[in-house]
Amino acid sequence: MVSDFITLLDKVRQLAELSQALRSENAALRGEMATMADDNSRLAARMKEAHARVEALLGALPADLRDEEAA
């Protein structure tokens, strides 16, 4: 009977340790996710700026060159 309680106590301790480890990992992953979301937003803004610059350059080309590029 006592050995059953000791076994149960060991399993509860293991569960508590695993739970704490998972909480720590979850917190670390949330931090990484926030960093990656910031990076993604920054890169999306850079892509939008690059697209606008390319559009402006294409708009600055003479009409005959634009027609050749479209073909």
C-alpha cells in the first residue's frame, strides 16, 4: 500500500517537472515566434518598398521600351 503511494508520488513529481519544462519551452517558443513575426513584418515592408521602386523605374522608362518589356 505504501509502495503504491510512493509510486504515485513519483509519477506526480514527474508530471510536475514535465509540466514546468513544457511551460518554459512554451515561453521560449512564444518569444521566438514574436521575433519571427517582427522579422516577417520588416521583410514584408522592404518587399513593398522594393516593389514600389521597381514600379517607379518601369514608369520612368520611355514608352517604346516599356512596350518591348511587356512583349
